[in-house]
Amino acid sequence: MALLSEGLSNRDIGVRLGISEQAVKAVVSRLLARFHVRNRASLVRAAIGEAHAADRGDGSGDIRGLSDAGIVVFDVEGRVLFMNDRGSALAGTFDERRSLPEQMAYYTVRDPETRRPLEPAETPVGRALSGETVSDGCFLIRLPGSESDTLLRTSTTPLRDSQGHVTGVIALFWHEPARSS
């Protein structure tokens, strides 16, 4: 959203994130549909409005607020290409050189119901890398050195090239304080 709000083209956003122009176009199209708007300016206004509504707690926003969401773009191996500042704050130290399985060895990621450790392919990012869109998923994460799990909610979407092959994932995630343990 930040790059859209700067008025950047799909090409320029792709260059900044290290993804194809087509992948950016696909994400923007999904966001336009999600917010039920027709253009980028309306999309940015709607996202800001949703963030304010969610911050007010009036129930009119889907998530706690885009202002509080971590945004991460992963490559096809699960390596981080881009993470916003909020994502870094939520995820702690994140080494972009690690693939998804390597990240899983670093973090403890669990199913929120059973508390069973998740395999990389079971995580929302792993599922998106296999082509699935995950809307309003959740997982527990334990950062290295922490004594407790934190519940994170997420929406993840595969990024695809012009032939439809998955080239990466974009994920929004946010902290769910009510269920932390």
C-alpha cells in the first residue's frame, strides 16, 4: 500500500520489490476486488479507512488495521524479498537469506488449536507457495529466546508469472493480542 500511495507504477513497484510487473498487477487487482474499488487512489483511501475503522474497534475493518500489519514478499523458495518496518517488529530478527524450511528451524511455528509444530508446507506461506490463497489464517509463533507463543493472523496470496506459475508470495500478518499465551 505504501508503494501504491507513492504513485509508483506496477513496473516501479516490481523493481523495488524484486518481482515481475505482472505479479504486482495481480496483487493490485486482488486488492481492488477485495476493497470493491476501481482505481488505485480509491484503493489507498479504502485501505486507510479500513485501518482507521479497525483501530477504532468499531468492527468495520477486516483486520486490526493495515497500519498495524506486517507486509512481506517472499520468493519461490520462501526467502524474504521485502518486509515493511511493522513486519520486522512483529517477526523479530529475520534473515532474508534463509529459505522457508530454514526459517522454520529458527522460529517455532505451531497450530493455534493443537499447538503442534507446523511443517513448512502447512504454514500459510507454504500453502501459498503451493498455489493456495489463505484468507484470515492464523498461527502461533515463538521467537527465539521468548518463553511464550504469540498468535498471528495472516492473509497470503501466491504471486504468479504470465504463465500462471507461482513466483512468490505476498503476506499480510498482524498480532492478535487477545489469544497470546
